[in-house]
Amino acid sequence: MTYHVPQGGLPPQTALTTDRAVFTEAYAVLPARTMSDITASLLPHWTDTRLWVLARPLSGFAETFAQYLVEVAPGGGSDTPEPDPGAEGVLFVVGGELELTLDGAAHTLVSGGYAYLAPGADWSLHNRTGSKASFHWIRKAYQYADGVAAPDSFVTRAQDVEGVGMVGTDGAWSTQRFADPADLRHDMHVNIVTLQPGASITFPETHVMEHGLFVLQGKAVYLLNTDWVEVEAGDFMWLRAYCPQACYAGGPGPFSYLLYKDVNRHVNLTL
């Protein structure tokens, strides 16, 4: 699978400052160019690793999740990656090769590799190769529900998950769902949405779910609130609850994005 992999670096001094980066009351767009050396971060207990924080809980905006784009150099990784015992997570590899040890079992993850990490899971991650590896890491505080067990951890690949076409689109708009939508143990979904060239989301979706959308491949014109925005591989869109959204896929190839949304829980009525 070929997905966008961050390159870091800095734009040359001859580059124009004007860009598509924007932060509004309803959405933010972080173009691929914003993932530069000067915006990268480091983490405790990770070696030879840097990351870009794409989303974080932010009062008055999107409050349920954090999303990182992580780059691990050869020999890098962590034996104690997750500091919050109540956090669940998803890892999605976009480049290189990583060794995941999850609850005592070893897994090799390459591009398209996907791991769901249940709250309290025992895991570690290392790059044992001679080339850098890149992955998305989405984290959420798991929301327990009475009488509903927490989900189990699992590992799979995008290549092994068939896309399900949206009704009436003949497969032009499809979603690869890594967790069963009817499984109420899951309080978040992280899926891949793909639109074929010329396909569209033909109505402004407006709903309570927060979104992180990282464009894995292709390009599109995306409706965000009242604005039509051009996006392409490597761009990240961050949508607060109720932000209207729709899109037209531009071609010449498929337009795909990694999508986070919060699901399957009552609205918290107390602050």
C-alpha cells in the first residue's frame, strides 16, 4: 500500500509563505508542509523518535482524542510507549517496518498495518530495520459503559479489510471498517474512507462526532463548515462536532483518508 509519508525538513528560503493552513472556530487544516522540522516534538521513553501532534483535546473545539504522526529512526522505539493506563489507541503504519509486541505476541507491521490497543494493553514498538518508519497513533481515554466489556486488542492490515460501498454509490465511495460498527464495546472508530475519481459526498454531513481526517492519497475539494478547501495527500483536517462536511474527489487516482470519530456512548451531561 502506498500512503503519504512525512518528510520533515523546511521549505526553502525562496518558497512563498502563503499556504492553506487555517484554524477556525469549526475546523483546522494542517497542510503537509506544516509537518516540518521546527514543528516536530519528542516524547519521554521513546528513543530516536520524533512526532507531529496533529490533534489534542482542546476545550471549546475537539475534546475526545489526540492524533500523532510519528517517525521512528533505525533502532528507535519504546518499551513503555503509553503513559496513561486508561488510554486506548490505534496504530496505522504508512511507511517502513515496525515490530509491535502486544500482550506478549510479536507482530511485524508494514505499510497498511493496523493495531487496536485496548485500554491497559501491554505493548512496545521498535524499528529493527535500517530505514525510518512512520505511523499514525490515535489516542483516546476509553469511556466505560455499565455492563459492556472493554474491547480486545487486535492486529490486522488494510490489505485484508474489504471496503464496504456506501448505499447507491456502486462502490465509488467506500469505507474500510476495522471494528464492527455494531460492537458497542468500541467507543471510537478509526477507518479508511476512499472516494474514486469524480465521486462525492453529496450532502453536508453535520453530526455530533468529532473528526480527524488525514489524507493518505489523492486530492479533493472538501467542504468544511462554509468553506471549500483543496486538500491533498499529507494534509490533516480537524473537525469539531457539528462542523458540516462534504467533498468532491479530484482524481486522477483514488482519494483516501484515515478517519477518526467518537461513537457508541451517551452524551456526558456533567462537566
